[in-house]
Amino acid sequence: MHASHRVAGQFQQAASSILYAAVATISASGRLSIVSAADQRSLYQASADDYRFGTVLPGLAVELQLRDGAVFVPDDRSFRWPQLSGKAKLAAWLESHKLAMVAAVFLSPLLLWWIIVYAMPMAASAAVPLVPDSVKRQMGQQTFYSLQKTVLQPTELAAPQQAAVQYHWQMALQQLPLQQSNYKLYLYKSDFFGANAFALPDGTVVVTDELVKLLHDKPDALLAVLLHEIGHVEGQHSVRLVAQSLGAALVFGILFGDPEGIAELLLGSGSVLLQSAFSRDMEREADQFALQQLKALGKSPSAFADAMSALLSEHGDSDGSSASLLKYLSSHPDTRERIEQATQHHTD
């Protein structure tokens, strides 16, 4: 408990404009006593529940606000009541330490950057296992529907080609420790995606006619790409992307007062997927998953390198095209680096 303090100031009763020179004392138990400075006449008595401290503002005295509307204002503008709350004491401390206040102003943007770049992704990754399967299904269905209406057209592959792709897909699912019912493969033509494949959070995997044609003589290479996409689903990378996006939006919404924007993002998480890109770490995780599953199937990990080499040749050898190899949800690491990793995995 704090020792009692006597503070000189001005006392104004409720509904009165008269000011009295007075002395306020707050005992160790929190009991308030205000007496006239002229004749020691008692002006006010109150328990700790009947008064509160005003806001701490630089250059202004912290007044005592009484329950019935009366006010006591210390004469010393720099005086700060020892009974102030921790938050108010911090404000008082910052007021008397100008350098710390200036540092806080400049460090606040750095703190915000750290929260968005590091804290939110870590929190998002930790929260992903808690996301219900029903949410993942809704995200996948919403995104798939949007793609079907915009950039996907019915496949033009001949029936034998479609059957061959589905055969290799089903054989792989049956031999690997995966929940087969969680995955469905679809073939589509897409001028927008070109030679491409992608997976959605609910296990929907799409491969384009262009990619099937590109790898028509390399079925294991095509399978390697599909296994890479399954790796994204198993790693729940899409859900992590959405969680990170919503987390950042939540921070900005709180700071700048835009709750409607947060609500729209929550309702449109499928749109977040369409506009997001996997991190390089996510891509490497999916690569490693594909390489491991190829080995488990008794196939050479070099099939993955074959797929990357074919895509590199198809899209050219520039850095910009390298990033578009699997354009949907992707900011892939350098393609040549991935080819080297696959080759090294083969020799291990």
C-alpha cells in the first residue's frame, strides 16, 4: 500500500462554479479526505470506490473526479498520484522521458512490421490444425467454382489420354498412405494457366490439357507434379495463406477501424487464394513431399527434375517465366535450383 499523500489544489463541488483552495489526502487504504486550506474545514470524504483519476496528459494536472460530479485539481501540474493504474503510470513515465516517447513513436511501425511478417505467420501456422474440414471444403468449392466460371474450359483431351492420367493417379493414391476419398483429379483446358497444375484446400487437384500434352511421354514426370500439389494439401499451405492474410487484415482493421473490410475478407477467403502466392518454404516442402512419394512408389525422383526441365523449356529461361511455371498459388523457388535438388535426391 502507498503511504498517505497531502496535495494542495482547487476543489469544486458538483453543480457549483465556486473554487476552494483545498488540500486532498489519500490514505494508505485509499480513503480520500479534502479539507479547506484556509480553516481546515472538511469539504469532502470518500472511499476508494467513490472517486477516480483523470487522464494523464502532458503539461496538465491529473484531477480527481468524484462520483457526484465534484472535482479536485492539484496546483502542481507535474504531480502524479502514486495510486495511478499501471497504464496511467506508464503514460506519466513516458511524459517525463521524452526520448523514450520519441523512440516509441519510431519503434511502433517496426513492431507492426514484425507482427505482420513474423508473428502473424507463426500464429496462423499454429491455428491451421484447428480449422474444421467443413471450412476447407467451403474454401475449395468456392474457389473451384470461380475458376470454372472464368479461366477453365472443358478438357479437349482424347478419352484414352484422360483415362491414362486418371489410371496413374489412382494407382499412386492406392499405394501411398493417403486418404483417397480426400482427393479428386480434374482435367481442364485453360489458356490462362497454360501447362499447369494446382490443388485446392479440399483436395481438389486440377491438371490442364497443356501440361498433359507437354509431358505426354513422361507419365512419371506428370505424376511428380501432381504429387507436388498433393504436398500442398497435406501441408495445408492454402489454409495457412488464408490465415495469414486474414491475420494481417485483422491487424490493419483494428488499427485503422475498418471492420467491414475484415468481414468481407472472411466471407471471401476463396478470393484470397486466387490472389495469393505460396512462400518459397511452402514450395520446398511440397517438392520434398513429391520426391519422397516418388521413392515410396519405386519411381526415380529424377521424374520431378524431368517435369521441371520440360516446364523450363516450355516457358523459356527467364526469371519472370520461371516464376510462372506453376502460376496458380505459386512463387516457386528458382527452377534450376529445384532441378538440382531433385537430381541430388536421386543420387542420395
